[in-house]
Amino acid sequence: MSDMDMEDDGSGIVKKFMFLNRKAPHGTVYALEGLEVVLITAAFDQDVSLVFTDDGVYQLMKGIDTKGIEVKDFSKTYRALEGYDIEKLYVDKTSMDARGLTEEDLIVDVTVLSDDEMKNLMEEQDVVISF
Amino acid sequence: MQFGILVNEGPYNHQASDSAYLFARTAIEKGHKVPRVFFYHDGVNNSTRMGEPPQDDRNVTARWSKLAEEHGIDLVVCVAAALRRGIKDELLAPGFRISGLGQLVEMGIQYDRLVTFGD
């Protein structure tokens, strides 16, 4: 276990945090820096859900190769999320369909949600942070 | 109500910091509390005192500093995002401090609402 697991705000409160990943993995820094917040939130023992929607679904695509654009490839981090007890990964079916993607195109196991199911999941959350 | 505010964009290029400031000021005027504002992504660029906008424009950073002084707001700049962009302790405007992402997570845990400003 890393020392990040020792984080504690002292309150013992556990809230439901949803991270809404809406942007392509590269082109802007949101996906990379957003992932940092996800890991820290898990280290605070909060109830973390990750949603990939809009171009955010591209973050989980197989075969990402960043050599040509000379930036860091952080896609391996998504496969390591389980080690941080982050197991609730959702993608939105509408976004997948619009981009011609299926679960077989993704590097991790996800739950595919309809718009209604996504709406219900969002309503259950205490905190929604969008990147 | 206690509001935490997250600012994800730099000053002038984007309205996020202006909107966050106006939201914070108005919330306080209405009797709410804004104990902390967290600056992430290019939002860390709001914290530098090196900026010199033209006289006839608002000074985004100075406005945050003033609001923080008047109402005891904790202006926190993410250390990793700051280092990446060349923001250092010695460049900070009054009221800003550099700390970790844990300060952002704490706002989500402890406050009634966390409001994000950015794209």
C-alpha cells in the first residue's frame, strides 16, 4: 500500500464523488490532471465513481500511441485504478454509439449506461466534478 | 451554506475566474460562507502577482487577494499544477498559498456544495 492510503481529513465522512470525464485524452490537459484528483479522492477513502462521456470515452480506447505527439501516455493508469479500490467505471452508451465504439474497444471493464441510468446515477451523488 | 469553489482556467483568456469571483462575492453578500477557493489546471495562473493588466481593465488576481483578505478566504493553488506551469511561492499574490489536491477533496467532503468554474 502506498502512503496515499494514509490520507484522512479527520471527519470520517464518506461522500459519493463522481468524476465526469468529458474530454479526449490528449489535446488538453484535463484528462491527465483530472486523473490525479481521482487518485487523491480514493486515497481519502471516498466512494468514487468514474464516468466517461462525450469525447471522454476516447480516454479508455485501446491502442493509444502518443509517440507522434511527444506527450506522456497515461492510459496505463486506468488499468491500475483497481489497485486504488476504484472499481466503478461507467461509460455512456449514447457517446459510445456516436463514435462507433463498443466495450471491446476499451482497455478496462466498464458498465455501459443509458441516458436515464446515467441521470439516476448522477442524482445519487454528493459531489460531481467535471473534467 | 458553505460553498467550495474550484477554478480550472487561467485569468483573461477565459471567463471562469471572473465568474467564480462574482459567484463567491455574491454568495458572501447573501450571507453564505466561502471558506476556500481551489485553483487547478491553468487556474493556477490566477495566483501570480507578476501580472500587470492595463489600467482600464480589472485585475483578476488582485480582486481575489482583496476578497480573501476581507472575508478570510483560503486561496489554494495546486502544487503539481503550479510547478508544471512555473508558479512558485515567491511569485504568489497576497492570500494565495500552494498546497496539495487533498485540499480540493476536503472541500467536497466538508462543505455543502462544490462549484466548478471552467470548460
